[in-house]
Amino acid sequence: MNRKLLIAGAAMLTWTAAAAAADSHGDILGTAEPAPGAARTIVIGSNIDYVNLDRGEIVNFIVGDKSFAWSFATAGTISELDLNDIAPPGLLDHRVKAYIKRLPLYDGG
């Protein structure tokens, strides 16, 4: 077998395994979750422009007659994010910031 082809194939397998591992460990911003797994529910109305959360918390957000749930098992460097970046497209009609509180027990320190 051609040595270059063998090396290229091994590199592709390594990249594919790394991508699969990243997917199985979630995103640095957390992951979508089924609503029944949520520890609490937050209703987002037009008067809400931020929410305070704990790292590792699963929250169900209700916006009008729609909802989505998210696990804030984020990377330790993430202390805030825009809910607009994780909500289903078009769900929020204004910017909503999520402030994520670091928990020593969850963050290992």
C-alpha cells in the first residue's frame, strides 16, 4: 500500500475520532436537552434582557407558546453568552444575555 495514502488515511481516522469525541462531550456553550430534564423553567418576555444561571444547570426557556431547554454544562471559561446564539432560530425577538455563575463543586475547585 502507498505510504502517503496510509498516512493520509490514518490522519483522517484520527480527525474523525476527534470530531466524534467532541460531539459526544457537548459544546463549549452547553447542549440542547429535553424539557423534562430541566431543573427549572424561565419565561422570557419582552421585558427580560438577562437571566442568571448556575454552571451545569438545565433550564427550560418558554418564549410565547414555544420553548427550548439547555444544559449550561459550559466550558469553565464561559461566564456569559447570548441566549440568541443557542435558541432555535427566530425564537427570540430581542437580545437576552445569560450570566453563568461558576460553581466550585461543579468546576472542580
